[in-house]
Amino acid sequence: MRIRFDFGSHTLDAELLDTPTAKAIAAALPIGGSALTWGEEVYFETPVEVPREKGARAVVASPCNIWAKALGDVKTLAKVRAGTKIKVTAVG
């Protein structure tokens, strides 16, 4: 399943992986939030709560579940400012 992160001024598509977290996120779509930033990282709270999976990795500030693969250039996230409204929807 493909999803789209809409940041208003640009979008980033991603392909959901076959994980419990990805399935929970897909079931909750559409979801939205307000961007928080740390360096070039963008994150936001969602209504989805899942336990840490066995394959969680510390690729950001702390171990997290990896649930999707970006299909575009993630360097565009550096343009996102704290407070930016984000909408995540299914594509296609």
C-alpha cells in the first residue's frame, strides 16, 4: 500500500511494509498532525499506539518501528518547519 504525506508545500510518498505497525497505520488513515522537527528529522503524533516490534531500530533518536519506505527524496523534509500541518492519506 502506498501512502502520501502532504506538508502543504510538497508531498512525499511511501510504501508501507508488511509489519503490525504499518497495518495499524493503514487502518487509521487518514491521519493528520502538526510537525515537530529535530535537525532534518520530521515527526508528529498519531492516534496509533503499537508496541515496539522485535525489529525496532535506533535510526532516529530512540528505537522505533520501521513501517514504511520513502519513495521520494527524504532530503525535502529539511524544508518542513515545526508547526506545519501534515496529512497522511492512502494513494490509489
